[in-house]
Amino acid sequence: MRALTSHRRGRVLPTSALPAVMLGTLLLAGCAVDGGGGDVPTPEEIIGFAPGEDYKLTNYDGIKAYFKALTASTDRMVLEQIGESTRGEPLYLAAISSPANLQRLERIREITRTLAYARDPDEGYGSVLDEEEARALAREGVAVVWIDGGLHATEVAHGQLMPEMAHHFVTDESAETRRIRENAVVLLMPNMNPDGLNIVADWYMSNVGGEFEMARVPELYHHYIGHDNNRDWYMLTQVETQAVTRQLYHNWFPQIVYNQHQSSPFPGRIWMPPFENPVSPHLDPLVVSSLNQMGHSMRRRFDEEGKPGVNSGIVFDLWWNGSMRGGPDYHNMLGFLTETAGAGYATPRCYDEDEIPDTFGARAGNLPAKTPSTNYNNPWLGGCWHLRDAMDYMMTAAKAVADMGAKLKEEYLFNHYRMGRRQIERGNAAEGGPFAYVLDPAASHDPGTVVEFMNLMSQSGIEFLRASEPFSIEGSAGEVAFPAGSYVIPPQAFRPYVVDLMEPKQYPDRRQYPGGPPEPPYDMTGYELRFQMGLEAVNVDEPFDMPRGEWGEASADIGEVRGEGAAGFAAHGNANSIYRGLSASGGGRGEAEDADEAPERFRTVQMLPTPNGEVPAGAYWLPGLSADAARALAADHGLTLTGVSASPSSDAVAEAHAPRVAIYRSWQAPMPEGWTRWVLDQYGFEWENVWDADVREGDLSRFDVVLLPSQGAGGIAQGHAPGSMPEQYTGGLGEEGAAALRGFVEGGGWLVAFDQAVDYAIETFALPFRNRTRGLSSQEFFIPGSVIRLDVDPSHPLGYGMDEEAMALFARSQVLERTGGAASGGVAGGGRVSTPVCYADDDFLVSGWTLGGEEVLAGYPAVAQVEVGAGHVVLFAFRPHFRGQPRNTFKLLFNALAASATDGLPASPGLRCR
């Protein structure tokens, strides 16, 4: 007989000891739908079992089969494929409403778009919809309510629930559901991460009933970024994020965006709004009050149904913009999440009353857990919790949300307009921020990042103009001239989104108690793309007349070819896209190809003077490149190329080839490893994963460089403990792997360690550095996620193509300190040491929050390079490619890869950090 294992104490209960009601599965009977073409199938009939049964999970095949069968059986739902997942699964969106509403979906979308932008789209920018027209549209329209499942694949309940939820909204004939279909379009996304569902469901079902039933999945449950697929909603790096963003900000403009998650802070059963403080000052206050109203309405329904354990006002705040529910808030939509208690895949968990703590704990604000309070008015005091229970709670929440949307549809529609119009008026009055932002691509160190940023704004529904003529603006410092091709982002309905990604923030100093440790934020405290992408943007305070130009179009026409190139061309290294260009041009693919077919190798340049202007260090000389090919390369990849009239002297160039890159991949599946793969894929680098066993075998000679993504030293060295997983997934590098890495580096290879992995590198190679943050409490040093200023040496090979000042994303990252031996640039233990990047000594905090940064971080090394034998170890105390966001520090990563594949690079002392 199957047993239930307690989450806390390992207590085992035979199933016969449980009440019969807890063993049952809710079966939904199909019914005929008027005009629907026959009986509507139940999920059980298509999937083979009713989702929610103990010890059973369906993968995406069952989910998509059910949604196809359901839409074929009814006239109350339409199903649209809106894209494909990273691994090629179709992404679907279902629209459920009355047949009459589904017949006029284009008109409904026209209404929601018009109200969201607070203007008639046919009249162009500058027009504003008047209140009477808006109220008429609100009466004519219906609410659009978005509900999704499956984003975080290990949170299995919402993914399993979506077929049942669709069946309910299609077939239920209660007065409430009929009202919902008449007054709302309910958008259900069956699964936002189908690849992850397949990984998790297949893993669990292959282990269920065995020793490793509860073992964690040993790979990322999104191909690239795992759990961080809910950290991607302003950078839009993943195809799934992009597909959903099109629906939110281009097709549907929902007033309500409900994003389902697990798990609630224990012992709560479900978390829902109101949110924890702080609240971003950029959000419209009506967003906040409406979220509060929605949360209280949802709670009341749980109380009516006698479902305990509803908690709110803790943990999840309204500060950060990067989550799936956060981005909509900055578009004047009601974006929110719930967090429902988990059961551990589909295996139930049981808790005795004495396992319930007295409070939720410090991070949750010490909320009483056993006695009623305003944020936890009906405590849950223990019992057994099944997947079915979690799904029932989620269904209650979804019904409450859809019911609110239908009952208050005019209010939600009109308030979307009201907030949009208010934001336009605020911008025109220059209250609380600039009237407009102007970005000239040529003014930024890497013009291509400006184009990338404008494309991100376009995807997120932001309106902007690309000027077709030069123009000037009168400001407080006098007249400022801008060339044709500059971008203007003016006041608009979604202004909070723009301002939040452009203006620095000062996160409030919040403590768990007076004088106590910091109260950690939900995620980042400073994250502006203006700084992360290295954008030069001009804030314009006063209204001005827009120049002529094209609206909503970003142009990649930023490349430039200077002069003629009798001896080829030098491609400047300031642009991240240079590596895409080099890959596309075929340069430097190495010597493995046939010599007659291989393109000429390229060379890195050391400050090459030419008749067409000086070429800075870090450029690439392409000796065989024709003028036509140079112009095509510049146009396709936004590069600057300078003609080289004669072959440079040997001391001005260094031989280079495409780096042969290994990325260490642990079975603990840290997300930074996946982000590293994604970034290298985007910029034309070839790479190969090496797992623990690969490294332990000892022969890494086919690589130039091994990357250690951010991961704790213990995880790298030891991995999963024996007995916690199937044997092939246990263990780490161990001493064999450490010896292999030492042999690789001493023989001439490069090892690059990021963030948490610097501890492993320092210990393994006995480097003359220590991590200053190691062992410090949060009361001594705390930077949970902020933008920090860097000082960079552009003459150092790791700083090539960089500006002298850059911005890093510091998210609980590290700080280096020399521990004796030679100073920067000197020799310690036979190897030269340099520090090309330091955390700024003065004014180091750009945006966010820091505690103890002056004493622990300011002025100390952020990047170090140490010679070890014939090779090098590079320590990055932070992640220069954090979540695929900080484009202005990507070059530091790319330079480390390039240096590993370049012969004869000059030695450089770097900067003198503390």
C-alpha cells in the first residue's frame, strides 16, 4: 500500500489512515453545449486520468490534446497558437466567452487597445480620447481577464489545473459563469513553459513509487533559464516571453493579468494581494488600490467556501518590474500572482499541528501563524495536503478573479483609460519626471544597444519616434541638437514602464525590526536598462514639437565604414555584435578546417594608427576583407570598420582564432549556467557543455577556456549527496576534477569563474585573493540586487572595447581582495596578477540599495586575472551577463573568451584597486 511522507519529519501514513474524501478525485461530467456541436469531453476522457490524482502528472501531450478536443466541441472557446517554445512545442492561448462575444473579438480588441492607449489609434500620436467616448467604449466592451499556468514547471498544480479550468468556464451553467461569459473574455494560457512541464512530469513519473520519488529535477526546467523565466519580462530574451508579451501589449490589452504560482509562505495555503511594501513610486496609485480590492474580494470567497490559510501583505512587493505579473502593473493593468501551497509534485504531504510554527518567520514579517490577524484571518493548522487541494484553491481564486472582471467590467475598462490619460497628462506637465527621453545611437558607446533597447520598447507596446531630420530642443542648459536617426520617447499611457526602466531608484532602508537585519526585497532594487545597457539618454523636461519621422520603428542602420582598405579592414571592438559579425564573416574558425577552404585568421589590434583615424585596442584586423564585404558586415551587424592601408607591424597585432569554449554544467542545475549558454548562443560563440564526469576524466586539451558559472564552491566540488538522487546525478568535481582543472590551466588553458564560483577557483588554485563578502552577515554587508559603478582599464585585454566607466548588476555578489604577494601587475607565486576592473571608490551606487558597501566593496577588485603556469585564471566577482541584461558588461565576458584564443596579448597591470 502506498504511503504518504511528511514534508517535515519523514512521518509515514498508510493511505488507509486517511479520510475517504481525501483519496477521491474530482470527476467532471461532460455536458452538451448549445451550439457547441455535441458533448464536451472531460479532461479525464482525453488525458486518461483526472489531473489532480495523487502520484500522477500529465505532460504537455495531454494538455494540448485536451485543449484541441475542447475547442472542437464548443462554440464558447477559440484556440490560437501564439508561438513555439524553445524546444518547438506549440504555445496556445484559449479565449472563452459567449458565442456572440467570440464573433466580435476584433471589435473587443479594438476597444481594449483604444482604452489602454487612451487615444484613437487611427488619429495618431497626440490625440487623447475624451471621457464621454471612453465611457461609451467601456459600456460596449467586455473585460479581458488573463489567467495562465505552468510558468514554473516544478510548481505542478496550475499546469495540471488548466484543462479543468477551461472545462469549467466553457460548460458551467451557474448564474456566475454565464455572467462571466457574457461580460468577459477569459484568456487561458494552458502552459507558458511546456518544455519544463515535459521535463518535470516525465522525471516524476519515471521515479514515482521508488526511492527517488521526491528527488529534484537534475536539469533546468526551461532549456536556458529555468526558474528565471519569471525574471525576463522587460528584457524579453526568451521566445516564450516574447510570445506572451505580444498578446499582452499588442493583441489583447487585458485589464486583469493573473499569474499562478506555488508555494505559499508556510504554513499558509495560498498567498494573494494585497502586496507587501514597498510600492514603486512610478505605479499609478489606482493600480495599487485596485489590486487591494481584488485581493480582498478573492479572500472573501475563500472564507465563504471555508478554505483556510489565505495570507497576504507579506514577502511579495510592488517594487520590481521584471516578473510576469510586474510588467503589466507598469502598463496600468492589474498584474498579480497567487502562491498556493505545494504538495511536492503529486505526492501528498502531511503536517501535525505541532509542526505549525508560531509565526511565518522574519522574512514574512513575523505574521502570527496560529491566531487570526488581518493578513491571515483563518489560519490553517495542519493536515494532509494533496495536489487536488492545491488545484481546488487555485480554482476558487480563478473563479473569484473572473467574477470580479465580469461584475466590474465597465469600471476596469474605464479605469484603464483613466490611468493612461493621467500618465499622458503627467508627462505633458513634467510632473514627477521628464517630458521625454531622446536617444542618439551615436552618443552611446555601443550604438547597437540603443537599437536593441528601442526594439524592447516596441515589443512592450511603448510608442516612440525615429526622427527623419535633425532637430533641436531648448533645455535649461541651452539648445541641444540631435541628428536624424535619434529616438524620442514622449509622454504616453504606458509612461510608468518607461520611467521605471530609465530613472535611478533609491530603495527604502527596511529592517526586520529596529536596528535589526535588512528585510530582503522580493527581487532587484535597482535594474534600469538605461544603466545596464549603457545608454546615453537625454532627459527633456519641457514639452516640444515632435520632429518628423517614423513611429514605432527601430533601425539597425548604424554601421559605418571609414576609408579604403588596401590591407583589409579593422572592425572596432566597442560593439557586442562584433562577435556575431566575426562568426558570420567566417574569420578565425581555427586550423581544424582544410587550409585551402579556411578563411584567413583575424588578428586583434593594439591601438593601430591609420589614415582614417586611430583604431582602439581590441579591434579585429580582417586582412582579406573586401570593401563590399566590409560594408555588408557593418550594415548587418551595426559595426564600425576602418580601412587599413598597409599591413600592421607584428607588435601591433596578435594572432587570434575562434575560442573553443567549455561551459561546466552541474547536475544541481544552477540558472547562471543556462544564462551563459543563452548569451553565447546569441553572439555567435560555439561552446560545449562538460559535466562532472567529463572534467574528472582529465583531458580538457580540446578547449581554450573552461567557464565556471556562478555556483557555490560546495556544489561544484561535491554536487548532490550520494543517495539523494540516482547515482549518475550525484557527486561533483571532487579532487579528480580539481586536479584536471589545475592541469588544464597549468598547461596553457584559461579558467573563468563567475560570482559564487570565485570561492572554488581561489581555493582550487590557491590564488592570492580572498572573497571579502564570505562570512559576512546581512547586517554587515547587503546588496541584494543593485546597479554598481565600475572602473575599467580599456587598455587591458579583458577591458578591450569597454568605456572607462561601466555599470554592473550586483546581486548578492562577491568582492575580491589581494591577500599578499605582489601588488596589481606584479608577480605572486610565479604568476602575474592584474586587476582590470574595480568597483568604483566614490559614488559606487547607481541605483538600488546598499548596506556596508563603503567599507566592504568600494574601490576593491571586481575582476582579477592570475597567471597559473602557462595559463590563466580569471575571477569575475559579479556576473557580467546577469540574466542576459547588462549589455554594457557583456564585453568583459567576451574579452575573456577572446583572450583565451589569442596568442601574444600584451601583459597589462590593470588598475590599482584597494
